Amino acid sequence: MTAVAPTRPKPVGVIGPSKGVSTFFETTSSWWGILALLLIWEIAGQVADLVWLPPVTEVIATLWQLFVDGVIQPHLGASLWSLFVGFSVSLVVGLIVGTLMGLSTTINSALDIFVNAMLFTPALIFAPILFAVFGLSDVTRISVVVLYAMFIIIINTAEGVRNVDDPLLDMAASFGASRWTAVRRIILPSAYPLIIAGLRLGAGRAVKGMINGEMFIALIGLGGLSASYGKSLQFPEVWAMALFIMIVAIIINQGVSIIERKLTAWYD
Amino acid sequence: MISIKDVSHRYTAKGREETVALSNVNLEIEDNEFVTIIGPSGCGKTTLMRAVGGLVQPTEGEITIDGQRVTGPHQQAAVVFQNFALLPWASILDNVAFGLELQGMGKADRIAKAEQYIKRVGLSGFERKYPRELSGGMQQRVGLARALAVETPILLMDEPFGALDQQTRRYMQEELIQIWEGDRRTVIFVTHDMEEAVLLGDKVVLMSARPGKIEEVIDVDIARPRDPEAVERSEVFAEKKEYLWRRLREMYQVTA
Ligand SMILES: Nc1ncnc2c1ncn2[C@@H]1O[C@H](COP(=O)(O)OP(=O)(O)O)[C@@H](O)[C@H]1O
Ligand SMILES: [Mg+2]
């Protein structure tokens, strides 16, 4: 008879690595879908003649003009910068805190509730406080990105670390591995698939956090530009920004998927 | 020489009754001896083996290896695990080299040594494969090569063929006899298979679960090198197997 550890239910936040991500652009049928949607949009816009629904051709022309006039570029730069910094911070802090939570039941029981609560809380509710503390500086927007992205990374990392196969730890110990060696050579490699999945989910949430934070401050970044058009009811511009943000999000998602597949190709 | 003196071990887990896994075990194992341990499941075989490896610290008594007291994992013994315990993300070569790497051996040296032992267990050509691409028998050869590669004087094997089907197990037993006879180490081999215990061992240690006691140490006086098929046809083999079976049946009746 061997001792069996009680099975632990998976926390709600954990999602496994995506197997064979079929990318958006790979299927021709999704191209047809997009084309059909644009056509309906165009016809509806032309026929209905509503202020809030400009035809797609007008929206695309507006978007083009925003580029030609150099309006979008600095905002795009600001957005990507806060995304990059915010995601990097989330990555480093998330991996460290997640690993510690996975290794130590004490740290885990101290932080678990808090981390899970933060995962499901729309982090935007903290924006006024962040704004009060950091004002108009980049830190406010970066903090919102971090609040959106970090917790899923923590949770997935902790779960991956916790799920390590005990016999492997036993094996490493039998060859004289120290605790630190076991973490490096056994625990982190076996947590790898869940960690990567957490990073992918974190990246998606970071994009959301970036736009939401910017819309709250309504001054800087793609979200800020979009919010200011919204206030002045410039609907072609609002649509143009929405379209552009969707394109940016899709490109980032594609990039992350490709990186994820590269990083997990060697791992079964 | 491994000497186990008055060793007892109790497991105390929170919220559970204590389990006496070993009580007053005394055993001496000579260098280069092949000792098999057999007994009903739960009688403390694994605990005893782990204690020799320093993976369990017995609550009473002491274990010494060449006079040195065992207080933790040490470089005198390497373990072969029943569930193979291979790193799924590492190639066969890296798996075999893992113990050497933990010992701090340089890359070129450990690869050369790992290749040597991969060859010895008959896995040449599989260096770049991953554990999941190998059959159970082959995976355990990897486990064996990894343990052999660190060149410890002692090998601890905990039901290493227990997870294999019968033909594979039989084949692995033959291979192990061959490998061991060409490269003698002190082996403690835990099994629940009576034929395996007699076929492989110089001595069979019979344990009972009342609780964790050594009942008897049986000498297997079959000459080396052993030819497995000849051994199985021999009278001594039949007699020892018969005897073991009788003793184990008695134990079963006591506990059932
Ligand atoms: N880590 C542990 N914690 C508590 N009890 C254990 C532990 N490991 C083994 N035991 C108990 O100790 C006894 C001996 O176990 P073990 O040495 O694994 O026996 P065997 O290998 O002969 O089956 C069993 O009753 C088992 O349930
Ligand atoms: Mg056992």
C-alpha cells in the first residue's frame, strides 16, 4: 500500500496549454465571414444613414487619415510601451510570487484568497486610486496593465509548481539535489506548460488592461484617443479606433500564439 | 559493507495513526552481494531500502556503510525506481546524465559516460529519443543506466520490474544478471516475485508485516555466472521457491 495524497481540485483560474491553436488567419472560411460582415456593415451604413453607424469605407478612410496626419502613431507608441513594461513586471513578479506560493503552503494560504479575488475583480475599479497616487504619469496606466495580467500568471505558476510529480523529486533527492537544484531542474520544468499557458492568458488580459486604463485617463494611448473621440461624438473616428485596436489585439494574440507554440514544441 | 543495526521506523503523519514500518531490523550486506528483499506489501521493504539510501531517517537504530553512519542522501548509493522516474522533457542521453550532472561533472565527461552506460543497457541509438517514445522495459533500462552511470558501489532497486509485463520482466532479469555479473556492485533489490528473488539474489531477505520484521535470510547457493534457464531447471531453484512460497503463505494466514 502506498500513501496517496488527497487530490486537489483545480483552482478556477487555471487553464491548460492550448493544444494546436488554430490561428485566426489559417482558415479561409473566417476570411469569408469577415468579408460578409464588412459588406453588411457597408450596406447598413449607407442605407440607414445613422450618425453612430458610418459605412465601413468611411471608417477605413478615417483610419487611414489618422495615420497620414500622424495622429495615431504617438498614441500607439505610448500604448505598446505601457503594455511592454506592464507585462514585463507582471511576468517577473508573477513567476516569483507564483513559484513561492507553489512551494510554500504558508505563503500560499496567506496570499491565495487575495490573488483569486484579484483575478475576478475588474482591476479598473482601482484606477481612481492609482490616478490619485500616480497622477497622469505612465505609472498609472502601467499599474492597470499589471493588475489585469499578473494574477493569472501567479495562479498558473503556483498550480504548475504544486503539481510536480513527487517521484521525480524523490529521484532528484536520491542523486543529492539541493532544494534549489530541485526547483530549477525538476519543479520549474514540470510546471512549464502551465506557466506558458498563464503567460498567454496574461498577455491577453494585459491588452485589455492597457486599453481600459487609457480610456479611464482618456488622454494618452489608443484607448485615450478613442475615449476623447467618444466624448466629442466623432463616430467615424470612434469606429476607426475600435477597428484599429481590434487589429492590434489580433496581431498581439497571433504573436503570442506563435511564441507559445515555439516554446512548447519540445514539450509533450 | 552495509550494516543495519536495530533499525525501527515509525511514520507519523498529521491526523493519522502512526504506522510502524520497521521494527528492530538487523542485517549485514557484504560488498558486491546481490540481496533481494521479499515480503507482503506494506511490510516495510521500500522503507528499509530508502533508509539505506538516506532518503528516510529511521526513528531508531543506525545504518552504516563501511563504518560511516547514514544521515541523509549520499554518494554511496544510486536508486532505480519502480515508476522509472524519468524526466519527460529530457532526452534519454540527458536523463542518463542527470545524476552525473547533479554531481557536478562537466558536460563532455558526463555525455561520454552516459553514452557508455546507454550502450551497456542496450539502448545505443536511442540517445536523442524522449522517454515517452520508449516502451516500459526500455524506460527502465534508462533508469538503470542512470543509476549505474554515477558508479556508486551500491544500487538500490525498488521493484524495478514491477510495472513491466511478464515477458519484458523476464527479459530484463536476464539482462540485469548479465550486466551485474560484468560490473558487480552491492545490490539491494526489492521484489514481490518469488522467482525473481531466487533467480537474482545471493541472499533472499524475507520480511513480514507484523510489523516490519525480518523473518529469515535465505542463502541462495547457486553458482555465478548464472544461466537463467539452467537455474530455473535446477533443483535448488525449485526448492528455494517452494520454501519461500510456504513461508509467505504462512504469513498470509497469520494476517488474513
Ligand atoms: N510516507 C509515509 N507516511 C506514512 N506511512 C507510510 C509512508 N510510507 C509508507 N508508509 C506505511 O509504512 C508501511 C510500510 O510501507 P513500505 O515501506 O512502503 O512497504 P512495502 O514497500 O513493503 O510495500 C505501510 O503500512 C505504509 O502504509
Ligand atoms: Mg514498496
